[in-house]
Amino acid sequence: MEQKIIKRGYNFTEELLSEWEKFHFPSKDYSPSAGGAFLIWMALPPDIREKAKHAAHNPNMKKSIAKMREVLTISLSSELVRVLLAQLPEDQQKSLILGAKQAKEKLSR
């Protein structure tokens, strides 16, 4: 079954489009990548989407890309830790959390 293709226009900053063109070279059909970006966007938590919205309007795209890479890395790492912790027995979870809190207290002194 053939899908209906809908064309739409979007307003982006010159800096964002310029960086996208460098990234996307040599193809000029951005549709597959934009479709993938839309899917990833919809899968992101709301707080990360808000950060990305603000970063997209920063004139320094290299800095914005680095910041969003950091935000995503922290988010994915935190989720991985939560998943791994959930797989441990409860007594080990409590022990690890207590150890992390104690380490944090030592660092803040």
C-alpha cells in the first residue's frame, strides 16, 4: 500500500540549516533524515525536547550540538543505571544507593 506524502514548510534559523546541510551532504533530500529526527523527537522526554528547542535558536550551533549530545548522554546513562539497579536484589540496591549518597557527601565537603 502506497503512503501519501505530505509536504510542509518549517521555519529554521540560518545557523541550524547551515549546520544540517554540512551534516547531510551530499544528499539534498532531507526527508528520510527528517522523518527519523521526528521519530526520535517524539520519543524524547519533554524536558529534553524543551532544551533542544532552546538550543536550536542558539547562533553557535557547534556549542548547541555539543550541549545536546551531553544532555542525551547523561539522560541515557541515568536510565541505564536505573534499569541495572532495578535488576539487583533490594538489599544490593539499598547498599549501592547508600554508598553513592555517602560519596556525594564526601565530595561536597
